[in-house]
Amino acid sequence: MKKILLLSLISLTLYSCAEKKKEPIPTREEEQSIDKKWWKEAIVYQIYPRSFQDTDGDGVGDLQGIINRLDYVKDLGVTAVWLNPIYSSPNDDNGYDVSDYRNIMSDFGTMQDFDTMLSEMHARDIKLVMDIVVNHSSDEHPWFKESRSSRDNPYRDYYHWWPAEKGAPPYRYSLFDAEGNAWKYDEKTDAYYLHYFSQKQPDLNWENPKVRQEVYDIMTFWAEKGVDGFRLDAFQFAAKDTTFPEFPEGFEKNFIQYYAMQDGLHEYLKEMNEQVLSKYDVMSVAEGAGRTLEEAHELVDADRKEINMAYAFDGVDIPKVDGYKLSTFKETFSKWDSAFADKGWISIFLSNHDQARMVSRYANDSLPYRAPSAKMLNTFILTMRGTPYCYFGDELGMTNNPKLQNIEDYQDIAAINGYKKAKSQDEDMEAFMRNLRFGSRDHGRTPMQWDASENAGFTTGNPWLPLNPNYTEINTQAEEADENSVLNHFKKLTALRKNADALIYGDYELLIPEHPQVYAYTRSLGDEQFLIVLNFSQEQTSVELEGLSSFSELKINNYSNLKKTAKTLSLAPYQAVILAKS
């Protein structure tokens, strides 16, 4: 859910790009010993329901809209859908403040609509991953209403309370609070409650076994309905030291170090696995991957029986408004691959609902380069080891919305309260807005661009967020008709990945780590070997690659031509090439 701050990773087991030795090619016997799982082979398509397709004219996407577009989703070649929260909610944080975990938000439809959607997904061999928000609830959830009613209420210990007679509680930082304070005073019982995110998102007390059982019962409810997986939102923060010790000054700048992976979290995950996850053929992924590579491993080590895959934020924290170094990008993803090469599993993504559009952040969204840039980034996501997560609209190359200029144009609580906080602290507001225009979550939430008609075919009403004006050129209908579009390139990539075990389970080897413009690597499994070469710049460049001549079969190219000799590739701006050994 939230934009999590950069993980502070310890340098234990760090990957050395230049010194990594080439691994021997696995034998067929070794290949057969690979621990294959459907969730490792999945291609996940993330749908933000509010922005995907509206069918009732209220300007908000709904479940019937998703149902109506499932043939499109199927045709993409994806095999699973991750759905952002659709539960009943007052919508303070776009559904991540849940008031009823067993009901559907009226904006989206009914439980009958959900059942139909799930059935229609399964009929198309598409699995459904639900977003479970259980670090916190809404302050309008019945549990919290009871909890705040009196100090002796049975639900009091469902949340974290600090009685006022003990004085002000030790400071805790809140990501979404306009004052940055995670303690909110409540007059009714003369006490403070804890909220790491907005004031309307009080944190649940996972030390209470009743809370944990409530959550497991909720997960069982959805598993019994037939959902195929769970994404545990903000779960690395669920465990807390309830003595609330004083933290050193400035700790909020290292949010993960002080808040994530506290004592008790592994016990909660093991208990969750025992009571729910182990009883169903479901995948599980927790938002966040701890403070170190070692902690990430502990989360997903199959022998520990906790969860299936890590979801680390190092990669999405790389782009800055003033640019980034490709060397940092290569080192980050190579480091994570190396750490999970032999055990565990990771996710691969460049965007989600908490990020601005990937082509606007990592590449170039200007007219000459947008399409090749988007194709190049999708090529990266779909050729790395790990489960790829593809955000809706990125298959078209959707961009940041130039209409989001002034703070009044934004709806995201992180933007609005962040602005208030920055202004109250006399920050450079011009710099704040510059960063917001580059990286706001609202950019990634603007409605899907289906066609060139009014409101892009998303709604007959007034869209809840303004549409990007470029929808008349960038839309599904136009790209389906263009064989060279970003969309059709995406389909070629999913088709290749689904038929190439090397792109799923194969070894990864980084090539030319020092090159400032080109990211090149191989994926190898048995006799199947691929070479992926990506130009991350708008400059034409050439690279020399040892063994290039043996990769003679061109599988994917985002340009119509390829300049290749026995040792050299000449790459156009943002060119992406996949070659195979024949």
C-alpha cells in the first residue's frame, strides 16, 4: 500500500558485479530437480479497481468493469491478478482503511459481483491475489469503535493505547499524518492511539491472540471462496515493542530500521501459515522484505514455513527527480538476485499503486522515446528471475499526468498531508511540488485508457481522477491495431516467458557491469540460454559482448532492425533485445 522508505540493507553477502564467476550450466538432471510452483511461474497483473473500468457512470471503476475486461486481461498473457482492496471502507486511503473485511465497498459492487468475477477469472485460468490490510484497520471498523468506547471494553486491546496520565507517549513517526505524529489523542477515554499511517488507520495489536485469530478467520473466509493468494499489506510493521521505548532523534529518517521486523513477527507468520496458508494452494507475499538480505531470506525460506516471496522496495526507490545512475539499478537488482539464487523467491516490479508511472520515472516519456522506453522496461521485468508484477496501463506505456500540477489537483492522502507538513515546517515548497509532480502516487492511479472516445472509454460520468490528455494517442484500441505497439510487445514477452523455463528458473549473470548506458545479462537453464541487452539511454551506443556470436536467434526486439556482428551490438535509444542460443 504505502510508499515505503528505502530499506537499510547490511552489506553481508553483497553481490560483487565485477567478480561474480560464471556458474556452470545445469544438467538435465539438475533441471528436473527445480522446485516448480505455480506462483513462481505466474505473471501477475495488478489492477487498481477504482481506475480500471467503470460500468455505472459514477466515475469509479467497479467489479463489473473488471469482469467485462477479463478477455483483455487473458489476452495479455498474464496468469494472475492482484487486486487492490475492495472491502468496505470510508476511503480515507483509497480502501486501505478497512471497515468490514467480509464485505465489498459499495463503490465496487456486491459480493455477488465478486463471486462472479472470481468464477470468470478461474474460467480463463487466471488466479486472484487479494490485498489483505491487517497492520491496521479503519477507525470506523466496529472493533475500533468498541475499543475507543471505554478503557475496559473487551476490544480495547485490539489496538495500541497509551493512557494520558502516563504523560505524552514516546514519539513515533507517521507516514501519512500532517504533523508526522503517530499518536492521536482521543478525548473519550483520555488516551492516545497509535497509527503508523493516517489518523483513520489505527494499528492493530498483534500481540493480542484474539486479533490474530480474527485475521486468520478473515483469510480463511476468502480462501474458502477460492481466492488464490494474499498480499499482506504493510505487514513487516505488524509486530511492535509495546513498551514503546524512546527512539534516537532523527529515527524517522530510518523508518524501516526502527519499525520493521520487530520481535514476534516470524511467530505471527508461522502461526498464519499453520492456520491458513498451509491449508490451501495459495501464494503469499508480504509488502516489504525486512531490513537486511538475511531478514528477507528468513521470511521466504520454505523450511521456516512462513510466506512464499519477498517484495523488496530497493528497486522502486532508485529513480529521483534529477535522474539516477544505471549502475545503481544494476547493482540493486543483481544483489537481490544473487541473494535468492539458491533459496527463496522474490518479486520483480518497477511500479505499483504507490508509484508514479514507470516510463516517466525510469526512462523517457517524451514523444520520440516513450514507446521504446516502455517496451524496454517491460522487457526487463519479464526476463528477470522472480515473479513479475506488471501494473495496469504499463502494458500500454501510460505516463505521468501533466494535469497534476497544483496541490489542489491531487487526491492522495500522502500528497495532501505531506504538503501540509512541508508547509508547516517551512520547507522549500517549490522543490516539494517538483518532487510530487515526478513521483506522486496519483500518477499511477489515473484511469485506464481504453480508447480515444470521451473519458477514454473508462466511464460515461466524471472520472474520479483526471484522465491523462494523451489518452487519444495512448490507448488499448489504438495499440491493439498496431503490431509494433507497446501492448503487442508486452504480449510477445509474456508468451516467451511462459514457454521458457530459463526465464523463470534459470541462472542470472550480469555482463559489462561498468557500462553506463547498457544493462546486459544472461538467463540460463540446461541447454536453454538467453541474452538480454537493454539500452537505458536516449543515445545510440555499441557494446562488445564475449560469446555474442553464439546467440544467433533473435527472439524479441523493440525496433525493426538490429545491428549485430560477431562481437558487437549497436543499439538505438532504449533498444531492448532478447537473443537465444539456437
